[in-house]
Amino acid sequence: MRARAERFLPFALLLPAVAFLALLIVIPMIQALILAVIAEGGGFTLEHFERMAGDVNFSDAWRNTLLLLILIVPLQIVLALVMALLINSRFRGHGFFLYVYAIPLAISDLAAGILWLAVFTERGYLNSSLQGAGLIQQPILFLSFENLPGILTAIVVAESWRATAIVLLILIAGLQLIPRDFFEAADVFGAGRFRRTIHVVLPLLRPSLQSALIIRTIFAFQTFAVVFALAGRNMPVLAGEAYVWYAANRNEHLAAAYAVLLLGLTIVATVVYLRVLGLREAEVAR
């Protein structure tokens, strides 16, 4: 009896996580798939996807989502990697630095957007500081509809401040799994800090980089609250259109079509990362 209990113990420990994933991810995902392909009167249809493709904001939302993805994800990966290497060097006060930089993880997306709205708005902290320093005479309209680079910059800064810590924690965990023997061997063979990072750290950190890229890309596709707080409807994104069609237009079928599109994009991105950064059998055996 005891041996049988020990055999089922791992499954019992996994049960809460499986229940969480099923209730909050799997079941809503299935419901979205059903809503996206079911007609108003019943039966299978692709009408909702056709309406989505013909939506006046669809092309802009598609373009803006991919543009933010291209700008946000590489920048956050580079920033997080540099900071992770810095913290892993165990400089004095590295623990406090990590603690401070992880604080934005406790702030919601919308709260972060409102916080940075107070910075970039016409009478916000940034314009007030620049005017006080005599660098500008009139406030700069960073969030104007006509100033797309300004809106993009504000969103990228806000998202980088809010979510880079997620990638940072993943990379730090990966760095701590690398045996110190590898660094000592690199020092013995005369490898400098740069060569050690390129030829030792990055190859061994590839699984963590893969996980960080997948997680951050999924979150980047879902970026909405920060965009909504800073740009409103001036910059539509796919996740925002799903929300608008569900909450404002009361069309759950078209909202589900947008959600299914986002699901498909995240699956494609995940497969690409797994293929490009995945460990080969020879590397695993080594």
C-alpha cells in the first residue's frame, strides 16, 4: 500500500497545477475556438474570421502588434541578459539591485500604463522636467495621434520597465544552473570575459533563453492594457480589438476570432523558437 501511495504521489502533487491550467487556460481556449467557428443560429462557419479580416482596424492592429513584438522582445532580452550577467558577477549590492528591479512585477499592466501616462502626457513629468531645464519651450505631444514614433517609444519604455524583470529572473535562474567549473576552465585557458560569455555562457544558457523568448513573446502578443492607457484607440492592437468587440460591441464571436488568431500566432512563434533554439539529440547526449 505504501509503495502504491508513493507511486501516485507525484501525480497528486501535479493535480493542483493541472486543475489550474484546465480551469483558466484550456477550458477558455476551447470555448473561444467554439465561439469562433459557430454561427449565430448554430452550425459551422468561417463568417466571423471573414468579418475580422474585413474589420476597419484589423490591418492596423495586425501591423501594430507585430511592430511592438519586434521592438519589445529583442530589447527586453538584451537588457535582461546584460543585467543577469551583471548580477551573476556578484557585485556588491547585487541582491538589492535585483529586488528593486523586480518591483514592477507586482504592478498590473493597466497601473503601469497609467503611471507612464503621467510621465509622457502633455503636462506630465517629462515635459515639466524638460521645460524646467530650459531644453524645450512648448510641451512635446509624445502621445499625439500624429506622433506615432512618440507613442511607440512610450509603449516600449513602459513595457520594458514593467516586464523585463520576468525575463531577468528566468535568465538568472539559468545562469545559476551553470557549474562554476566551466568558468574556471575558461579562465585557465585564458578566455576573457567577452569570449567566456560568447563561447561558454550563451550556449549553456540557450534553454533559458528559449523559455524566456517563448514566455515574453506570448505576453507581447497579449499587450493591451499599457497600449490602451497610453494611446487609447489611436493605436489598435489585436488583443485590444478582441476586448473592444467583446466588451463594447457585444460580439463574442468576433472577439473569439481575434483570440484564436492570437492563439495561432503564439503557437507559430513557439514552434519557431523550439526549432531554432531547441537542443539537438547529440547535444543532449553530450
